[in-house]
Amino acid sequence: MGISRSRQIIVAGAGIAGLTAALAFARRGFSVDVFERSESLVEVGAGLQLSPNATRILDRLGVLELLLPKAVRPRGVILRDARTLSELARVPLGDSAEQRWHAPYLVAHRADLQGALLEAVALQPAIRLVTGATVAGLTPRPPGVAVTLDRAGGIDQTTGLLLVGADGVWSAVRGLLGIADGSRFAGELAWRTVIDADSDIGQAFAGIGARDAVNAFLHPGFHLIAYPVRGGAAFNLVAFTRGQRIAEGWSGAANAAILEQAMRHTAPALARLARDAGPWTAWPIHTVRPQTPWTAPGVALIGDAAHAMTPFAAQGAAMAIEDADTLAAFVASEPGNVAAALAAWERSRRPRIAAVARRGAFNHFAWQAWGPIALVRNLVLKTRPPEKLAADLDWLYGWEPARG
């Protein structure tokens, strides 16, 4: 491999994980080629939450300042009983979050985050973004890797020090590594919609939940998360119910009666959302087996390609951002021994990813509890001071990556 290619990073996927990886490697003196299978970059999805562990990294990569004009700093996460709409507990955010965790807690539309990442990428001459290019093959070629690309039916080949698979839960790179059964349907549907804040239904929602906060409505069998996006001009709503697998893809058609039935016994104003806030898009939740290997000679998987998890800890984007930045730091610290760097990176990341997955499982259990368990939950939440609830998240939001 030539000297120039020994500092070349190849990234598959131009989503949040891939673009963050490109920026993180470029910041450390590498050249980066990002190959995206889609012909145009249209981010699917709706809102996302960016906790301080993520915004701290985005700030260092020059992305945060580009995102802030379109993001919202919620003043808290408010847990509410879906039947009565009464407040059960509150985690203070806003200025309190910045003082405690030294970075803001933001909510934003996913497209706005991708737009900010793309803007930051465009300012980096060391990054080249190529659309309409699919990674079709890979061959370890010590000390790096040779990658075959399918571009409009034509086949190209490139080489680099490392291939970063950032191509999502249905990762082609993971498949090329021979991991055929990596993803699985989690048995849950996420029902998503975005409503204008000034619309009738938007104003109705503002009457039952704080406009400037993340509201979580808890109920046996489902829960609903709602928060402002687009600078406060809209609300992102996502409800979670049990459901059948509907598509091998991010979204698909499903009978909204499932959602209406789940929300039938909530407060009337909340139940109205199921009927009038649509159209709702049903997103099947898929995860990646925890045993899935993340690294191979010359290859690393990050984000959903490595460890897609349920969204109940609101950490999917944050873990992808952490993965990207830490991977770049480990490789930069030992560029002459990429195998050792990858092994050390995977060892360092697995305990944290496992802890976040456990937190998500706990949230799902607690938020959809019923009967005596729900009564105990409500009692505990009502007696727990907001500062204590915030302190419980120090391990997650206060995390700092290794400097590099």
C-alpha cells in the first residue's frame, strides 16, 4: 500500500454514524472516502434526542454550531401518567444540563442533524463523498483492506487502511463479513409522526404537555414520547406498541387501529392524538445480536451496523457518534498496528454499549408497567427529587471519550 493510502479511510454509509466517522478521522489527519449507496442523501425518520455525551463530540467536530439554529434545548424530560396526564417525575435539562454535564441536551429533526453533518463535511477538503456507490466486496490486504465498489453497474476498486461499516442495521458490510443473521425484529413497532405546532392538533397537544420539554406518557402496553423539533415549529411524536413484523425496511404500512386500540384507555385529549395526529408511519424496531463481532482484519462496524438496539434509552444516535469518534481516536493512536487498535477499541466500547442496552430495557419495563408494579413505579418517581434523577444519568450523559 502506498504512503498516501496508508492514511486513507473508507466509510460505507453517509448517515449519522458514517459522516461523524469521516469528520473524526479527518480531524486526526486522515483522508476519508465516504461511499453511500443512495443516489441522493434524503434522511429518513423524524426526531431524535441528542444527550450531552453526543453534543460534546459534535461540538468538537464543528457540527454543533451548525445544528443549534434548528435544534431545541428542552427544559426537562417530564414523565406523565397517560391516563391522568399528571406529572410523575421530571429530569431537569436546559441550563441545568449544561452546568451538570458541560454540554447541551438537544432535540432535533434527524434531517437537520444530517444537514449539519453534511455542511461540516463540505468544509473538510480531506473528505470525499460519493453517492450511488455500494460496497460489494472486501479483501484484507495487510496492513489495510481492498474494497470493491458497485457504481451504476460498473465495478471499481479502492484500497485503504480501514473500512468503516456505517451502513445501518441491514449492513451490507456486515454481510460481507459472513454475519448473515445479525439483525432481528424486536417485536415492537414505533409509530411516528410530526405535527405543526400552530395546527389545531399541535395546539391541542401543547395543552396536555409542555411545549418546551420532552414528554413521556406512560401506560401499560405502550408509551408515547413527544418533543419539539424544527426550532419549535413542530412536534415529533413517537409511540411504541407491540406488533407484527411489517417490512424488511425502515418503514411500512400498518393498521393504525393497533395504535388507536393501545391508546384507547388514556386521557381523552391524548387518545385524540392517535386518531387525528396522523398519518402515522409504522417503523419496525430491529436490533443486532449482542454477540455480533464488530471488527475483522481491516474492517470495523459502528452504530446500528454493529449493535442496533431498542430506542428506549434514546441513545441510538449518541452511541453511533461515540463509536465514530472513539474509533478514530484508537486508530490514530496506533496507525501502524490497526489490528491492535481495533481490538482495543472493541474491548473499550462493549461494556458501555451493554450498559446502555440494559438501561433501555429497564426503561421499557418501567414505562409500560401495569398493576402493582406501575403503582410502585409511580410512588418511587413522585418521591425522587429531580436532582437525584439527574444524578442517576451522570454515567451516561457525563461520559467523556478518550482524547485523541
